[in-house]
Amino acid sequence: MEDLANKDSSLVDKKIVVALSGGVDSVVLLHFLNRHYPGNIRAIHINHNLSKYSKEWSSFCKNLCKKDNIKFKSIDIIIKKSSNIEENARKKRYLSLTSEILNGEILCTGHHQEDQAETFLLQLFRGSGVAGLASMPEKKIINGSQLYRPFLNISKTQILDYASKNKLNWVEDDSNQNIHFKRNLLRIEFVPKLSGVFNSLTKNIARSAKHQAEALELMHDLAELDITNYVLIVKDRLQVIPLLELPKRRLVNVIRYFIGKQNFLLPSSKVLDEIISLLNAKADAKSIVKWQNYQVRRYLNELYFFDEFKTQTTAPCPYYESLKDLPNFEIRFRREGQRVKLKGKTHSQSLKKILQESKIPPWERDKLRMYYIDGSLRAMEILGEMSDP
């Protein structure tokens, strides 16, 4: 119990937000942190609305925080029923939690040693590589917020002992007994049987996950060295020609690392092979690779990566700022076969040709804003001042 008796140096002088489900893990986490860092704690409960007891759990968490004078907030989310409801719930939960985190705050969850072991086994059975087998990191930046798991090296037994010693109450999630969820199946049926054969099973699996995490850090170090030495990234785009100078294993390592830094879901080996095929495609080929809501496109020896669910931010346009307040200002978009006259030119040109010569990717060309005053073209986003022919 000594691990739960002392302050955590990682949390000293931090503003802490606890993800409070109402289960024993998060209740113990809240109690432990509030004991050592009183006045620096607040809690957020995510109501998934998947159980008939959801409102009761939310009320329990609210009353628990009220009793200990801890600031509390409950957030309702709706999860669409699908074949992967666990993953969808996890994504939405973290998105909701991190959207509430303020500057200078750190989000803490109650994940423990058994959770880590289960995650490792799930990734192993999926055939995951080093990144998957590294399982849950103790510290991570997620959606721009800092996530910390103080109990990751603490056993479930220690947590239950702490709860008993401090006479804590908690709620039991009825879905935890549903073995249709793979994690529950592992926890209820497989891990107990394996633990009867292998001593210190969860502790040893968690240690293996830590070894994989260390190997992953080395792979990331190599990727960063290759990116620097070969100048593989320019303006957030991977450069095809220097990538092809690398051995395939290091090329794949760089692509995985780059995708991970974008906070995208890592692609399968099959999708990775398709991305590699883009590197060898003809320069004028209109190639695209998709997985989940992500995609990669190649244009002029560069790889562009997109998240279809994220709105692409538009950089401020000086031409827009200088024209927007004039009378009869309009924004239009290019037309098929349109010709324009650039500033300083005496003759008109095909807008399509100008866009090609400016190396603007095809998928961005129809989104560029054109600015009109009194029905006459005055300028175009990125390209600058121009007029009708």
C-alpha cells in the first residue's frame, strides 16, 4: 500500500482533473489525489447513456464530490450502437474530457496494472506491432491535453485494499459482466485461468508492455533522425524522393511515426503497403489511400495526410481583409474553363493552368475563394490580385 500512501512527484504544483466514472478505480484515485493535493482537484463524469443506471451513477459522482467539496461536472454523450461500441465510446469519452481541460491542467484516469495487461493481450491477439504492444503510456498528449495515469503500476488488489481501508463506496457498472466485450472476456475468463498457471501474470505482462514502450521510443528516435538527416518533412508533408532513399523498414517506421504525430489511428499493414505503393506511383497518378476517416494523397512528390472529420483551417488572407468591407463585396469560386488576367500581365490566361503552375493540389483548387467587387474580379486567395479578361 506504500505506493498509495505517498505524494506523486508528477503531480506536485499541478491543477488536476480526475475522470470520475464512479467505479472503484476512479473513486480511489479521487480520494488519493484529494488527500494529497486538496484544493487542486476537480472531477468530470462522462455519462455514456448506455445503461439504465447512467443517471444514478452521475448522481453518485456528484454527491461524492459535493461531500468532499470538489468541483464537479457531468457531461452527457450519445454513442451510436455499432459493432465497435467500445472503441467509439472511448474516442468520444476522451474527446469530451480533453475539450474541458484548461491550460495548466492535467487529466488523470484510474487505469491500473490489470488494465495494462488486458490492453497488451488485446493488442497481441490483433497481431499488433511494437506501437500496439506498448499499450497505454503512463503519460501522453491527447487532443492537445496532458493525460496521466498515476495507477498504471498499481495492482487492482492494492486499489481494493485502499478502498476498504478508507471505507469508500463506489458503483458497479453492469456492462463489466458482459463477456461479449472482448476486454471483459479476457478479465473474467482468460486472465484468471492463466494466472493459475503463470505466477505474477499481470505484473509480468505489464512489464513486457513497458519493454515495448521503450523499444517504441527508440524507433521514434530513429524516425526523428531520418526525418532530420534526409529532410523528409516540408510544410507538414512527407517528401517522396528522399523517403525512397531509406530501407523499407526505416521508411515504414517514418510513416508510422508521422501518422502517430498527427494523432491519426495507425493503419493496418495492408494499408501501409498501399501507402508505400503511392511512393512508387507515376508522378501524375491521381492516387489516394483511405482507412477509417483518414486518407493520404500524393501530389508532386509529396504525401498529404488528412482527417476527413476535421475542418481544414484556412490561413488568413490579406486580399480578403483588404476587400471585405468594400461595397458589393462577394466571394465566388472558380468556374470550368475560366480565364483571368493576373496583375502586371497584358493578356489573360487559363485559371486551370495558373493553378497548376502554382503547384496547388487539385483537391484544393475548387475551394479557393475569389473576391469580387460590383461583379468584377479583384483577387483570388493565395494567387493574389487579378481581374476578369
